[in-house]
Amino acid sequence: MTYKNYTAHIEYSEDGGCFVGRIAGIRDIITFDGESVQEIKKAFEEAVDFYLTSCAKKGDTPNRPFTGRFMVRTSPELHSAIAMAAKRTIRASTLGSLRYVAKWPIFIKVQ
């Protein structure tokens, strides 16, 4: 479930007999609950709105959810080796065959 780019992580609580959720992918802890799908959806949206409003009132910048981008700093040599391998239509799952050795040279095994 997503609202304003925030994603909900929802589980069913046997003890409480209801759905409990929290906003996933941010450092702040924001929880909500509901007894039905409609209630948990409404509670999630209210929690996001309350969080954004509260941050604005306090002058805080709200945590932004993960973007799906993963930035990594690496050496130019490794970057080049990965780019060359990608041009050979290497799949992400095949990157396990990329052998990174602490010292150069870099060895790439393309299957």
C-alpha cells in the first residue's frame, strides 16, 4: 500500500485481532492500525498526513522513503569493468560472478 510515495508494511495481529502497520523505508517510526482493509488504509493515509503536517509545524524535514536508487562510490577501474560487462547484457544475478579482489587487476567472468 502506497500513499504520497510512502509505503506501508502491514501485518495481522492475532493478539489484537486487527491489522497493524508502520511506514517502511524511513528512519522515523510511525505506526497505525485498523480492523479492516478499509480502516488500515485510512489509518495509513492519516498517519502519513499527520507525519508530514507535524514535520512542517516543527520546521523539520520529513524522512523521504527509499527511491530505489542505490549509489555506490567505486574506483574508475571497477566502474569501467562493470560497464563493459553490462554492455555484454550481463544480468544482475550474474554479478555474483564478478570477482572483486582487493588489489588490481579486476577479473570479470561472463558466462
